[in-house]
Amino acid sequence: MSNTTTQRAGELLRSVFEILWDKNEGLTAKEVLALVPNFTKLTAEESQLTVDTRAPRYEKIIRVSSIPFTHAGWLTKNERGRWFITEEGYQACRRFTNVQAFYAEAIRIYSSRRRIAPESVVEMELAQESAWAQIEKHLYQLNTRELQIMLAGLLRAMEYYPSWMAPAEKQKGQINLIAFSDPIGAKGQRIMAQIRNKGQALTLEGIKSFLAALTPNDYGMIISMSGFTNEAMQALSANQFQRLTALDAPAFFDLWKEYYDLIHQEARYLLPVKAVHFLSGFE
């Protein structure tokens, strides 16, 4: 990084912004970094593997060089290692067409605020990305029965009352779990849950097929560890389904973290997690 000029750092970060420009859902750091060579020619030194990470040197250069952009509010990175351009970032790209000026302005904003060592930030990012990759892989490897137990534990922690779980011979049906809002199901809607632990992303037709199995008094819940197709995501984002909660792996895990301390041990055993604190820099 010490041999990287402001001009070169600006060129590399401009490539990152070009890659993310039309990606409203963002991309993972791994995806972004893999695409960089398609957008800018790398030097021999930048292509060399580093001793500490065994990854190409340009990846570390970009991670360190991107820190001012996150502090300037132009680039957002979530805890699962997904990168997004902010509205301020789009405006900055349009305002600073010169790559050196683009990077210099991010540095100026960053320098005016509280900082920590860039190495600490990079270590935290890598740890978060690695942790989420392990958790996502673990969730995908769980079978339907295990996910039923986890969902039942989560719903109990949220003060709902699971009343039925599909037996092994019916786990591939439309409904995998039923829960109520009170202990005996005398009031409120039933929650009818479908769990999809493997396979392709769930399609819009798949969602409609599930909803067709519900009665007017039922509330639907779909957990799809493989996520949803773009068409399905657009429909869900537009709130086309009033009686449905749809969770992919990240959304399910967010709820799992939120209610973790209230979930009973049998369910927690299937996905035990522990918080680890890092020096995070400015908020």
C-alpha cells in the first residue's frame, strides 16, 4: 500500500464503483474484487500473492484504499461483507470525474474525522466475511427437520406458539410448521410456514403456489435458504403479498441473532453463535 499513488488508488476505487454502479442489491467483497481485473489492467506487483492473506496484492490495496470512502459515506459495507454505493457516493462519482480528485476528496473527508489504523479495519472486514461464509454454509447444510426445530424455537422466543411440525414423510409439502398467537389457538391468525433448505432460489410462482394453500385467516411465512429470484424479490419489495413474511438466509439469521438469548437450548444447539468485538472506528 505504501507504494500505491493517489492516482492508482483512485483508479482502483473508481473500478469498484463502476462494478457496483447498477447493482442496487450490492455485491459481496469477493465478487467485487474478482471483477476488478476486468475493469482495470493490473500491474505485475498488484497481481502477486501477499504473504499474510495469500490473495492478490491488489485486493488488500483496494480494501485499505476503500476505508476513506466508507468514512466519507460514499460506500457501505455490511457485516456480511456486501458492498453498496450510497446516494452520496453516486453524487461524488458524478462530481469528481478525475480519479485522483475523487480519491483526494474521500481522503480529505476521512482525515477530518476520527480514524483508526487501516489494518484493523481490514482485519475486521475479513473476519466478518469469513464468519458469514461459515454461517451461510452451515445453514444450507441443515436438513428440513433441523430448520423446523430452529424456526419453532425462534417463534417461541418471539412469543408465538408452534402447534404442529410436519413429520418426515410430509416435509416436502407446502406446509412444514403451524403456529398460533396464543397458547390454544383461540384467537388471531395461524402462521403457516414453509421451509426450503436446498435447491434453486424460490420463484414468484413458488410463492403464489404456497399462498394458494392458505385460508383467508392464515398468515404465510417462507424461509428459503437459497433466497428468491429477482422477479420474486421485486414482488416482495413492492409488498404485493399482504399476508406473507419471506426470509432468506441473511434475514433469518438477523432474527436468530436478535432473539438468540431467548431461544431454548435445543434449538440454539443447531446454530450456536458468539459475539466477538473488534475495534471498528468511527460511527
